Amino acid sequence: MRHQRWFPIAALALALFGINVVARLVIRLGFDGDETAENRASIVMFAVIGLTLAGVAFVRAQRVPPMSWLPDLTAAALAGLLLTVLVGPFISGDSPFAAGAGSFFAQIWLYGGFAIVGTLLGYWVATALGRDYRSRSLSAFAQNRATKPRRPVRR
């Protein structure tokens, strides 16, 4: 089952949703009614989601080209987004549209923004360090071309 293509996508989506669940439980149990603390906890949650995606992008960028991992990461982030905005409010005792459509769509925009910036950050760090797939391939090619081929001995 772990070797199925959907398994890493589902695992990452559930991990992103787990971050949301933890943040909602912390807000519900620790800061119920304090709107300033709720907003700060939400921003911290989105930042942790972005950093998680940055870490995944950094690791995946070292192993395979972006066209291989970027669709999977996008699908996982979208699934995590849907779980966060549609299922997450029930953990807090609300419904998805309890705070209004503006709050619902603001959550989508924040999630999307942090996810995109996190993914780009992870890929850019891997590229800047020369550890991405393309840089490593070019380095191996340059090293292979720099070695002189063995010359046959003429007799």
C-alpha cells in the first residue's frame, strides 16, 4: 500500500490537516473567546503548514525533477486545504460558513498563499544550495566530462 502513488499524497494531506486540528484544539481549549490569540494561532498554523511544505519540497527537489513531485505536492496541499476549510470548523464546534463567506474565503487565500510561498521557499533553498535535481545532474555531467578518457596504447 505504501508504494501506491496516492499514499504519500494522502499522508501529506492528513499531516497538513493534523496541523490544523492541533491549532484548532489549542485555540478551543486555551484561548476560547480571545480573538487576538485566535488570530495569532491561525497565522502560526498557516506558517507551520508553509514550513512543512517547504521541507517536503526541499527533500523532494533533491531526488527527482520538479515535474515529478510538484503535481503530488499540489494535490496534497489542495486536499489539505479542503479538509481544513470544510471539516476543520467542526472541530471548533462551528460550521464552515459560521463566520461568513469573507472569513471562509480569507482562510482559503491565506492557506494558498502560505502553501505557495512555502513550496517555493523549499525549492529555492535547494536550488541556491546546489542540491536540487538539475544542479546535481549538471555537476555530475561536468565532473564526468572533466575526467580524461583512457587513451589506448599504440604499438
